[in-house]
Amino acid sequence: MRKLVLLLMLGSILSLNAQTTTPIDETIVAQSAEGEELDSPTVAENPEDRDYPHSISAKVLLIDHNVAPPDGSEITNGLEVAYARQFTKYTSIALPAKVGVLNVFEQPETKRPFVMVDALVRAGYPLFNDRFQPYALVGGGISVESGAGANFQVPFGGGLSIRVSDAAYVTAQYEYRKSFKDERNNTQIGVGIVFNLGRGKFNPKYWDTDGDGVMDDVDQCINIKGDRYMKGCPDTDGDGINDAADPCPLNFGTVKEGGCPDADKDGIVDPEDACPNEPGIAERAGCPLPDRDGDGVGDDVDACPDYAGTLQGCPDTDADGISDKDDTCPKQAGPKSTGGCPDRDNDGVADINDNCPLMPGKLNGCPDSDKDGVDDASDRCPHIAGEFEGCPEIIASKRSMFEFAVQGIGFDEASSNLDERAYKILTGLAEILEEYPEYKVKITGNADFTEEVVNRTTLSEERAKACAGYLKSRGVTLDRIVIDGVGAGRPVVREGSSEERAINRRVEFDLFVEE
């Protein structure tokens, strides 16, 4: 039964709405050529016409107290008249009065008359230029029944009003009423009509000369049918810019593009672009610059117009940020400070020019320990300052002995034993040290990287100790001898046979004067 009643109510509402004339209270939203939305003033927003805030309404009620009499429907009827006062665009207060009959549990076979008076707060939002106004309601009221006294009820629910003329609406409303008396909770559905008091006066602002649904007072194109969102002007291409302000009224273009399309997104609209499908520049009417190597860098700014590349149009094979044409080592990454060449010891001297690529130094890339202007790699006496190949004059006269010692004292693999030849050389060195008592000697042992021992550094130290032990036996005091071992870190020969790498199994002698 309830479903049937609701269907009949909806049919009545749609029938009334279908018979209405063109609505006259329009809210127009127009968009300017700059893309701004403007609210157009309408009658409802005009202070002198707005607000006819008072209204009266009448409704037929269907009431359900959930009591089914033995021989009839549980739905009873009533009438409602109400006064409403609109306070804001969205809120109003209504004072309805109702009369009717109801079924009660105490006497289900008898319909009891009642009178209700309510005070309601309604909140709603107008849609489609005020054609539809859905709303919610809540409030309080008193119901007085014949022979049963009064009870307080709290109604809440919602409704929908549909404008059928300037002054009238059809309305449908649903309420659930919570009673403070047992067995008096009820549901009410009302259908009726609402009249705005004072409205209906003829107003020229309701004219619509071109019949586009935009009233003449806000229609910027009164004699041309247009879009209500464009203040009544046409927008043929639908880009949000009216035709009068659109330089390309038949071609869609965004507001940012000025109303014209820009297919290649180069900032030059298609009507002005000589190459509309290729990004270009304004100086060439939207066409790209010549690019012989096809790397995307125009020939006029391409440092390598015949070789494709991403670094100012040039290739950078080793990806070190220096183009190949400026890179001394184009296939090996390196810093700009060394012309793009590697510098493993970070001393600012490229490895290709560094005599000591793994030892930082500023003299040909090598350190100069004794500060005599001869780098350690070339200095025969790296710890003693001198002018003769890095040695002092007195030592230089004996340099052949030291050269012979370096070349003559060798060791078997994984061994620190001295042979007869080594004893003869060390005897000569002991005699030089006896001749120059102010000098001390540093003995540095070396190993080859192919020697199979637990620790090559320890092996190199043992070789230096073997030489020191013999010098001591020849009268050189231990306080004049410094021992060091560098393992396989300073090879003379890096590749070759075992015989060729034998020179790596050696000791080195440096004479110095302690400061």
C-alpha cells in the first residue's frame, strides 16, 4: 500500500512539472575569455525583488501510526497548512498546523481526530536555477488527540519542491515523528503546493528575446541564441570562449592557448604556425631550426652540427660532462681539471702525464720527499736533497755502488736469504757508511706480487732486516739504519716471466742526513 501511494505522489509531481511554462528565475554562470567564472545577477539575487521571504503552503497528508484496524487500511488522512519564513538562501523556519484522523492501539476499530502544531527548521539547496529544491527538516511539535490529551513529538525528514511558476511550487515531504508517548510514533507523507507571497508581479527581467534560457538583463547576446554558461552568447567550438572573443571560433583551443589550438605545443597557435605539427620557434613562424645531425639542437647553436650529441649538440662518449671535441681522453671519464682524463690519485695531474699515477704529488705527478726539485720517481736519493740526480755531491760520486746494489742484491721466491754476491755489495756499502759517518741509511724491502707467502709485506721487511743484520756485522750501528717493507706495492716490472719479475724481489738503499 505504501509503495502504491508513493508512486501516485511521484506521478502527480511529474504531471504538474510537465505543464509548467519556461522558468524565469535563472542563475547564469558565464565564463570570460580569460577563463574566469562570473556569477550573473538574477531576480533572486536582486535586493528589491529577492526574498519574497514569506510563503504559505497546503498539503494533503497520508499518516501511518502502524495500526491496522480489523476492517480498513492502516493509512489515515489529514490536511496541513503552513507559514514559512526564509532567512537565508538555504534555511527557513516553518510553522505547520495539521488536522486529521488516526488509528490508535487502544481502539483500533475507531479513528480518532487530532490536531498538530509544529515548529520546523528546514535546510535545503536550490538546484538547476531554483527549479528543484531538496531540503531536510527537523523540529518539534505537539499532537492533541480527541479524548486522549496531548503528546510531544520530534519530526525529522526531508522533501522536494519543484518550481512550476514564478510564485508557485509543488512539493512532497516525508516525516518520521518520534513521540514521547508510547504507541504514538508515526510516519507522514504530504503532497501539496507552496505559494511565495508577493511574487507573480510582471517583471521585464524575465524576458528572453532569443529563447536561449538566459534572461535579457544578463544576456550579452540578446538576439543570438547561446549558452547560458557563456552569458547567453554562442561558443561553437565549446572551448569556454564565446565566439565574439574567440579568434578561432570553429576550432577548439584552451583559454591558455587564447582560444586557438596549438597541436605541437610550441606556444604558437596553429593559424599562425607554418609547421603546426612540429615544435618550432617564433622567429621561424613556428618551424624548427635546421638540425643536420638530428639531435634536437638547432644548427645555429649546435657546437657539433654534423655529430649528434646531447652536450650542446656534441657527443660525450665517456659521459664525463666534457664533449669529445674538448676531451683529451674521450673514452675515459675524467674531471675538467685534467682535460677529461682520469686522475686516480687526485693530484691534478692526469694519469697519462703522471709519473706516479697512484701517489699524489705536484712534481710530474710525484711527491718530492726531500724538496730538492727532483720527483721521487726520478730521485736516486729521494730522502736526501741533492743536485746530482737528486743526490748530494759526495753521494753522487758513489751512486754507481747504489745502482749496483739495487740491481745486484736479489732473492729467490718467498725467501729472504742473502747470497755471496749480496755480501760483497753490502760490504762496499758498509765502507761508504764508514767514510761518511754523518749519513744514515734507509733499507726498503720489496716483494713480487706472484710470490706465494702469507704476507708479502712481512717478507719484504725480512729482506730489509737481512741486509741490516749484515751491515751491523760490518760495524754499522743499528741507530744508523732504518728498515721498511712495502710488499709488492712498488714493482719495477708489472708483467712478464718469473725471471723478468725477479727484479721486483729486491731491496733499495737511501742515504740521508737526519735534521
